[in-house]
Amino acid sequence: MDDEGWGMMRLGRAPLNRRGFAYKMNVGMLHSSCACLVANGAAADIQLGYFPHHTFGLLADWSPAGGSDVNGDSFYRHNVALEAQFFPLGVWRLSFGAFGHAGVVYADDVGGARNGAAFGGGLMLELALTTRLALTLRGDYTSAKIGPAGQSWQAAETFTAGIAVY
């Protein structure tokens, strides 16, 4: 109508709302360079959990990874863990966060099948697309007691990207 002014009035966009249940899926690469396994492979993170507060959440995490070592022998690593995520900084649509996790790694390579305790953490970045959807980048460092004969700790780094649905 003529008395309403020109065009549509644009209201601002609501920020990313992490409160409530969350699902995250990331894919990328794993790098292991300990003395007992020098290898690269594919990695993923599949997470389901709950954020009681906008900046803090607890998630169950399954991280399958596998590939081949420098000799062409195949390997796999499956990490099942509980992860805490914290997002203290946000600028525009970007949120910067950190996470830590503890759980169990199941491994199989030329040293045989074994499992052991695993602890790790890292940094993450989220780019909000809507109030319930974000793109994510993760860098993770995990150390697990799965060296030969279960006597030593073995480290691996994963770098992944994906989506988060809140």
C-alpha cells in the first residue's frame, strides 16, 4: 500500500542457536607418525549430543579412520569417546571453540588387533549458515595406548570438515 513506505523492511538475522540436541558429521584425513605406524588415511567424526548452554555441550563421538601405511599395509582406527565442546568466542557468523575427549580406540594394523584408552582434544571453527545449521572445521590430536603389545602411547592427528545441526 502507498502509506507503508518503500519495499520490505528487513529484520536482522537470528544468531546460531546451539541450545538443545546436536548432530555433527565431519570427514577428512588422519595422519599418524609415531615409530610404530607412519601412515595417512581417511577419517570421519560422527557426533550426537546435547548443548545445555549456547557455548557448552557434551557429545558422544564415533571417529572411524583407515588407510594404508608407507609399506602399503592397511590399518584402521575407531575411536569411541565422550566429548566436551566449548565455544567462548564469536565474531559475525564465526564461532571459535575448543574440545576435549576421552574414550577407547580400537586398532588393527601390521601389529595386530588391539584396543586401549585414548585422550585428545583440539580446536574447531564454525560458520553459521542458519539459526540451526553450521559448517565446521576441526583439528584434533589424540593419544592412545595402542602401541605394540599395548605398552606405548601412539599419537594421531585428524583434520576434518563438515556440518553441525542444532
